[in-house]
Amino acid sequence: MDCTKPGTGARHVELSKPAIEGGSPVRATTLPYARQWLGEEEIAAVTETLRSDWITTGPRVVAFESAVTDYCGARHTVAVTSCTAALHLALNALGVGPGHEVITTSLTFSATPLAAVYNGATPVFADIDPVTLNINPDCIEEHITPRTRAIAPVHYAGCPCDMDPILALARKHGLAVVEDAAHAIGAVYRGRPIGTLSDITCFSFHAVKNMTTAEGGAAVTDREDLARTMRTRRFFGVARDAWSRASSDKPWEYDVSELGFKYNITDIQAALGLVQIKKLDAFLERRKQIAAAYDAAFSGMEQLTLCRVPHETDSAHHLYVVRIRPGFFRVDRDGLLAALRSENIAANVHYKPVHLHSYFMNTYQTKPGSLPECEQAGNTLITLPLFPAMSHSDVQDVIQAVQKLCSWYAA
Ligand SMILES: *Cc1c(COP(=O)(O)O)cnc(C)c1O
């Protein structure tokens, strides 16, 4: 066949068969969608802690809290076992309880609405903006009732929500705002760092997040009263933990003054976090470069819709998400995801909308069809690998696999 003549099947020659159909994969080993990046410095810091006298909540937690406070430019940090714990404690400290409602997005990890549930409150879901996939501020007010106590926006993929209208709504209706910033440490909204905008901001240091303590989280606030309450309730409702008691006259004496939980983080984890937070800006810079490489490769492809970061924000680029345009493929999203995985690109989905999980449908009567933009996104989005330790050739593999499958499965 003469492929130099137009219209003689030159396009066919370029197509390579997907691995899922028996072709050879783009790469030989699996590329995960996210992975931690630890070095000798982290190993040394953890080892030193293990050799010290104090391994649970102690001086390294105090130092880690200061490091997070300084990084964000906030006033107080309460480090806890997870972002889930931070969200629970944050709503708890703000007085959210039975009979109350918390408005959030459904395109999130279940931890966000569950934080309301743990406090006896009801999660209420507002629809998203289809461009950023963040909660749409214009969709919040219709859900506000006399029972609403808080709004819990999630900075999806690390891109800050449009906070000014959300904060204005909260002020107008007397509501608290708790940010789920599990994806967003280091992100900036209109020149203001995430962590300085609302009542309480919650971060995650889970292994796949932008920096890690293996498992861990933090609640950051400018309000001294909330910081004090969260600190007490992080450890059973005891105002002074074992470390601060250790140096007092009566180290055996303690008082449970209110209902608290067991959410304290260890010095082993804080030692890890103290090293990771020093590297965070370099991690974010590398994430930004990779996201830019993906944007450049995919922005001309009419089969894909990219998420846009509004110009007034700096994303923390936690996830790189593309949406497939349904009429442009011979397969659905799950088919494409399976094909990508066969190419050894472990793409993922963030998220199946929370209101479509059976627990929420059975308990809160949430229904398919109630959040059209969120559901449409939930059916069409794919999270591509993005983590700072990716090499240039890892990035090229992802681009090549996406281009290969888009051509092969083009409608
Ligand atoms: C990871 C994540 C959480 C929970 O964080 P943990 O530290 O694992 O509890 C909450 N919300 C979102 C959006 C997340 O991605």
C-alpha cells in the first residue's frame, strides 16, 4: 500500500493496537496514578525518632504544627491522625451536631460528607461547576435551610474553589466554612494561601497526597478558640496531653473536661512531615511542570475536555483529570480506563459521586439525576498519573498511551 498518496489508508497504518486487544503495551511496568517520594533524609528523621525517648505525640508534633502554620501563613495548626479526623473535629468544634445540615460537593472522597455524619448532622450536596469540577457557588444558596450550619467546599484536584462568593454566602446566612483542602496544601486563591481563608482548613498527609506523614492530617485556623477546642478534643477532651503534662508538677493529674476523641498523631509521623514540608514547594513545582506538559499535549484534542484552572488561582495540581467527550469514542469511560490500565498506565477515577453510593442513597435518600453536572463528570472523567517522582519518559508514556487509545477508539 502506498501511504504517501492521500486517502489510501495512511491513518490506518499509524494506528497501533491497544494492549487490551492483544497489541503491545506502551510501557512494560505499571505506572501508578500517585506515589509518595521519600529520601534518605526522611528515613534518617524517622530513625532518629525511633531511637529517642518519645515516639508518640511530643516535641516533633509541636515542631510540625509550627512548620504547617508558617507554611500557610496561618495562626494555629492542630495535627491529627487524618484529614477525615480534622474534618470531624473542625465541624465538631464549630458546634455542628444532630439536626444540622452541612452543604458540600458530591464530587469528593466520602470523608467530606462523613465528617458531618460523624457529628450527627446531615450532608447536603450542591452541584459543581463543569469547568473546574469544584462546587458551584451559584448552586449553594438553594440548599440553605434554617438547619444549615456550615459549608464544606473541597478544592478538587488542588484547584481552589471560588471562595469569595462562598464566604459571602456564609456571612449572609451566618454559616461556618470548613475547607476540605486534602488536595490543596500550597494552593493560592487570589493571592491568599489556602489555610488563611475560612474558619478552619483541613489538610491530608496520606501517602498519595502532595506531602505525606504516611497517614495524617491537620486543621488550620486563625481562631484561637477553635484551635484550643480542637486541641482538647483531639485527645479525649483532656486539655493537656501527656507531653505537656510530662514536665508539670503533677504529671499524673488529668481531667476529661469535654467529649473528645483519639486523634493525636505521633512524633514518628511528624518527623517524616517535617522533612516533607521542606520539599513541598519543589514537589509542587514539578507537579505544575507535568500538568503543563499534559495540557500542551491534550489541549488540541477535540475528544478530550481539560479542567481549567481559573487565572486568579494557583492550583496545587494534586490530580490531573481529563474528561472524555461521549460522542467522540466507540467505548465508554470504563472501557477507556481498562484499556489505559492494560497499557500499564494505572489511571483512576476521582470520584464516583458520593450521593450515588448506596449508604448515602439508603440513609439520606440521595438520588441519581439530582446533580446533573456532577453525575456527568463522574461518568466521563479519568485521573491520569501525576506525582513529582515521575520521570520525563513516564510523562511521555502517559501522553503516548492517551493519544494511542484516543485514535484507536475514535468514533
Ligand atoms: C484523601 C482525602 C480525604 C481524606 O484524607 P485522609 O487523610 O485519608 O483522611 C478527604 N477529602 C479528600 C478530597 C481527599 O482526597
